[in-house]
Amino acid sequence: MSALSALPFLKPVHLRSPRSSPGGQRRHTLPASEFRCLSPEDAVSVFEIEREAFISVSGDCPLHLDEIRHFLNLCPELSLGWFEEGRLVAFIIGSLWDQERLSQAALTLHKPQGSAVHIHVLAVHRTVRQQGKGSILMWRYLQYLRCLPFARRALLMCEPFLVPFYQKCGFQALGPCQVTVGELAFVEMQHSVRGHAFMRRNSGC
């Protein structure tokens, strides 16, 4: 069973009441809003959102389609998708890392014995941007990480203009990242998820 399914804060935010058909029978409807782990079957939807979000800005994507499938096969429990009426509108993909700072190898590797969660990408569908969904999704993701006994911190790298966004999410800048992609340079950021024993005891984790 996925660890996500056991966590109360990852249950659907709101479920629409079943509607009645003309014959009086109730028919099921999809949840209005739902958070769940991604699966390899979601890879194409993930890539479509990511491609539109990143290529127009930087000319490339953090993860290509085969890399998305790679991580969703290896560690789907470190991903989180936000679905509205069955349609993916935002997502995070992560993997485990076993060193203090990110290196070039962190772009493609999942280290099962690691205690740092490398957040590869967060992206929101263009039709629902400027609604605070990125911040909400990150908050829920960090709450989830606090319930994983092996997770001690979250790491990510971002372009300098995104630093204020991640600082508002509670991340601290560690300085320039060792990783480069073409001519792009990044800031490495960290968020501690340890020291939340009280939260773990009282959140069903």
C-alpha cells in the first residue's frame, strides 16, 4: 500500500455529492479535488504540463518523458499530483539523495538509502496558475515528507528568480548549486523535515 493512502491530509479536500440520474439512480462523480501519488500511467500528463511550463522560460525541461517514467517507476511514493475532477493540474516529482549537497548525478539517480528528498520539479497547469496552487501543493508535500521516517530534509535547485517563492514555502538558500544545465546556473535550497515527532504522533503517520 502506498504510504500516501494512509495519510489523512492527503485525502480529497472536497468530494462532490453523487448526482441523481433522470431515473432516480445515483451515479458516481469524480472528486472535485484530490491529492495522490503519481504512477507511470500519469507520465504523459506530467510531461505535457512540465513542457509547457519550462520550455517557454528556459528552453528545456528538468525531466524528459523517459526520466519521468524512470522516477515514477522507482519511487512513485515521492511524487504528488493534484487532480481536479480527474485531470492533473499540478505535480511534484522527487527522489532520494544520499549526500549533503546536490551534484550532477542527482539529476538522474534515486538513492534508496538516502535521507534527503531531491525535489526535481514542481509545475502547475497553465490554466490554473496565479491561484496559489504551487504553494498549496508544496505545503502538502512537505507535510507528507514529515510522516516518512527516513526523510530528514528536502533539497531543490532553482533559478535565482524563484528563490523568493521557495523562501515563502520555508526553504533556505544554501548558495550556488554545483549542478549546471547548459548555461543555466542555480541556487540550492533546503527545508528541514526532522524534529516533528509531535506532528507524527498526531497526524496518523
